[in-house]
Amino acid sequence: MEKFAVLGCGVVGSGVVELFEKNKALIEKRSGKELEMGYILDLRDFPDRPYANLLVKKIDPILADPDVTVVAECMGGVEPAFTFVKQCLEAGKSVATSNKELVAAKGDILLKTAKEYNVNFFFEASVGGAIPIIRPLHKCLAANDFSAIAGILNGTTNFILNKMIKENMDFSAALALAQEKGYAEKDPTADVDGHDACRKICILSSLAFGKHVYPESVHTKGIREVALKDVELCGKLGYSIKLIARVQRLENGKILPTVMPMAVEEDNLLSQVNGVYNAVMVRGDGISKAMFYGRGAGKFPTASAVLGDMIEEVQLDHTIPSQTWENVNSTDFIEDFSAFSAKRYIRTSAADAAVLREVFGDLTLEQTTDTGEAVLVTETSMNAAQVERAGEALAQKGIKLLAEYPVLVS
């Protein structure tokens, strides 16, 4: 009989406990082991819960019990999660986590520690909730040389943008509805400012390209400034504005990870991902492209991914070598955002076609009829510096650059 422990009894942690109890016989059959829940670590008391007798307030009993072989970390944040997870690994216990902040900040150290003690640190639930993406990257698609990954990795922002697209809600109203439904926290900063998606693309970038990518190296912009007018106008031109987390390997061998709102072509499957759903598009030389789609968050979808990792961990007596990346002290392998270049959706205060073509070259121009503003999509790619210079050139002609979004093609 092997025991497992759960660190944190919040939404995800309680989901792990409940799903294990519900499907205990099935989980034991699939893992090939008899399992029981040994400990639940939380500072709070839950006297009315059926598992109240398993609650502990310190990590020590878990570390000291040799029958505990696998631990689920569902606390969130970097500390004390990092300290506890490292201690568990050093005690010879594998860990499965849903904590994307921890993996993005300390994944390289924890993977190295797991290898040193011949255990595993798994984190399928940290990126796509119930969507399998970590395991496919390092197992099913391991024969591929990856060139790019792009995805909608935050269900809250996707829900908000979807309400703006489908129901003409402005950002504030859509955010309030997301909070009312429990999709957004009281403080929605991590979601709407792109930090959550940033952590997730860091994890995918690290795994796909083999070196740890820290959030500080990722150009990140959220959706607070997305205007309902641009959502509507993009739709008329055949685009949907989505918060896209993306990493691309450039011709010079460096990678360029970004998180920002983009105008997604309607032919791209990501433009059809709605509501709280997430999707990840992977490009590799063997598969061309493959998309993974499903619920990216929630109590039981995330708990499902955590338990899936735990089932595999109890079956293993060695460290999986493919789920890892290099611990590096340099960011030389990451290209500066100034190199990012794409076609642009542009909205300006006036529709002087001659001036716009003088500044942007060839373009597709559509004049809005209500305000006299111009909406265009450039035919050529532009980087941020070129967009800035274009704005300055327009200003000299008395025209304001009101909005711009890079275009994500199919």
C-alpha cells in the first residue's frame, strides 16, 4: 500500500482529493498499485469534511513517512511551495503540481533536484488544465524539431474577449460578468494583464526548446486596452482579437516568446476557440501542425491532470529523462522583442488613402462610415520600431494612430 499527500486544500487540492475518492478503484487498476490518501497539508481546519482526520499543518509528517511516495502540490505561488516541493523530492518522493508560477520560476531547479534523487517532478496541469500538452511534447511528439507554439492559454481573457466579440460588451462589463461567474478573481491582474499566459508559455518554451525561459524574458501585454470598436472592426475584416501566447524559433536559432492581443485570421483554428476554452497549436517538422483543445482550468479538469501525473509517477522507479530542460544563467538564446515582425491591423483617425499608403505601403483599406476613421491591414510585416515611426509620420500629417494589433496568420 502506497500513500500520497496533497499540499493545499483549496479549489484544485480539494478536487484532487474528491476525484481520487470517487475513482479510487479505477485509479488503482490503472496504476497497478494499491493507494490511499495519507495527508492533506493546509493551515485551515475543515472539521465538516470527511477527510478532516488527514489534515496536518506542517510538512514534517509527510517528509518523515516512507510510505508516502507521491505528493500533489496545489498551493499556488512560489513560496512556500518551492521549499516544500524541493524537500519532498530530496526525501525521495515524486511531485505532481498544477502551479504554473512555481514551474515558470523554479522549474529548472526542481527538475534537476528530481533527477539527483531519481524521482519525478511532473506538471501537466500547470499549462492547460485538463488539456494534455506537456506529455505530448516530450513523448508523442519527441521526434519533431519544433519551430513554433501558439495558443490561447487563459480562459478568463478568452471569455472576456468572446463576450466582446459575440455580445458587444465592453471590457469592463465582460470582466464583471467573468467575476460574477467565478471565471475571474476579485483581483484579475494575473489574467487580464497576461501574467498567467506568460508563465504558461515559459513552461512550453522551456520544454520545447530545452532551456529555461523566465517570465522576465517574455514581452507581455494584456487585454485591458482592447477597445470594443477594434473587436467589431476586426470581425468585419475577418479577424478575431485573441490573447495569444506564442514562441517562435527564428532563422538565427534564437527563440522569441511573446504574450499579447493579436488579430487572428478566421482560417486559423485558434480564432474559433471561444468561452473559457483553451487551445495550443504546435508546429514541428514531422507533424506540420497539431492542435490541442479543451477546458484549461477548473476544479476537476485540473485535478484530473494532477492525478494523471500521479498515476504515472507511482508506476515509475526512475526519472523520466525527456521531461526536462537545461538550467542556464544567460538569456542569449532569447531574441529581443524588437525583432518581432508581423502584418498589422491599424486604425487611424482619418482615412486619407494617399497618406496611409505613403506611410504603410501596400495595404487593404476600409473606411469606417460613422466617424471617418480608417481601418487597414498592412501587406508587409512591421516590427514595433517601424510601427512607432509610422505613428510619428502620421502625426506630422495631423492623423492619429489609434490602435494596432499584430496579425496571426493561419
